[in-house]
Amino acid sequence: EAATNLMHNLEQIRLAQANAELKRFQLLRRLDSIKTRRNFELGESALSSLNGIRAYFHHCSDMIDGVTPKLTRLQDKQAQSREKHDAQQAPWEIKQRSLTNAISEVGAKAASIGVIANAVSQGQLDDMDEDFISSQPTSLEEIESIVRFWELPQQLNIHSLYQRKLTPGVIVEGWLYKKSTNRLALNSWTRRWFILDRTGVYYLKGSGQNEGKGGNNSKNNVSKDWMERVKVCDILLCTVREINCKIKGNPNVRFCFEIISPNSKSYMLQACGPNDYKMWVAGIRACIEQQLTHGKIPPDNMLMGAGKPTK
């Protein structure tokens, strides 16, 4: 019963995530439509005004002769703008239908698991086959694998049109949870945007240096670099240690790994699922191997450079 309830809950979570992805998709489509419609709507407004001027001054042949060529060119340009807009909307329509179908599949699976979970919770096990009941998974990993819980982002991205552009020079970037070393902290895990390039690992931290310092809050005192890029370690000097939650006996350390460096404190990080976990661990190790194979010996000042905001 606990396993089926868990499967039902996970399917509901997948359905909620899928619907949220659809809302984001629709918002992005709306923004793209507004952007493309802006030009030809302004042109149509001008075109309407020119048509009004033409009707008002129809008795003035000289003015009509001067306006007509410009009006014709504007009409042609507006026709091209509308055709371009319609052509850009076609792939959005196709992808939205595909995304909607994918979400429908997730919803159908969630409803199917919900029926089973409801039957189990009400003790209606007589109508179920014994082989079916005995074959139900019991561990969290098996349930996640069956419901394909961690495959949802990839499944939806396949059916979506937009993809975030990678930052030049960055190998891996994304959200990770950083464990605080302060035992008095109310929240021991903090969500940070981490960046991996070929030389080091960094994370972005909000800058509050100008907050609360006197009463002068002029524009000249506001820092332009409101996000600090804090260096975690140098790739050439760090190692990555994977954390096994079964050995630790703590399910809260799933998808965790530790970055250890001799020139800075160690960082305990948690990824948002097995795919991100493998991507980060493999990416860091690949950079280490690349630096050891083709890199140079680090200078002495590198040994004191980690753990501080970069300029």
C-alpha cells in the first residue's frame, strides 16, 4: 500500500511538473508572439492612418500621387511581416500539440496509478492478480525507475521548441544545493547557481555590500555587479567524492557529492536528480583529466585564491 501510494504521489508530482512546463511554454510563446506582432501592428496603425489621409485628400491628385507609392511599399512590407509571423507560429503550434500529447500521457499514467493506489488503500485486493501484487516494487529507486520520475524534464524538452543557450566557455551550469557549514544556520541547504569551466568551479551569490550602509542610497553607490561569482576551487587541485546514501544511512544525501581541495574548504553539494548528478560528477572529472593531460602547473598564488569572490 505504501509503495502504490508513493507511486501515485510521484505520478501526481510529474503531472504537476508537466502542467507547469506547459504554462511556461505558453508564456514563452505569448512573449514571442508579442515580439513578432509588434512590428507589423505598428505598421498597420501607420497604414490605417495613411489610408485615412488618402481618403481625406482624395481630391488632391498631387498628394495622392506622392502617397500612393509609399503606401504600396508599406503594404508590401506589411504583407511580408505578416507572412513571417505566420511562418514563425507554425512550429510553435506543432510543438505545443506535441507537448500537450506528452502531458496527456503523463496524466493518463497518473490516473492509472491513482486507481491502483485507491484500491489498495481501500483493501480491494481480491480483484487483483497475486502475481501483479507481488511484482510491485518496494524500494524508492525501483518506483522512480518504473514511473520514469527523473526522465520527465528530458521527455518534455524533446517535445518543446525552446532551449536555453549555453554560456560561452562554460561546460556545465545549473542549480545545486550547497550544504552550509554553519551549525546555527536555520536552513542547512542553500540553492545556488553553479558554473563549471575548464579551470574551476564557481557559484553565484547575491551581493549585499551596499545595503544598510548609511542613508545615502544614490545611484552612484549601487553596485552594478549585484551577483558575486564565488570561486569554489581550481580544477587542477580538486577531487570529487561521491556520497553513497546507503552507506551513510541517510536518504537526505541522495545525489550528493563533495568537492575537496587543499586550498579551500570542502563543499557538500546535492544535485536535482540522478541525471544532473552524473552530469556534474562526470563534467568535473573530465575537466580534471583534461587539465592533468594538457594543462600547466598552477602558480603559487592559485593556492590562496579559492573561496573568495572573483573580480
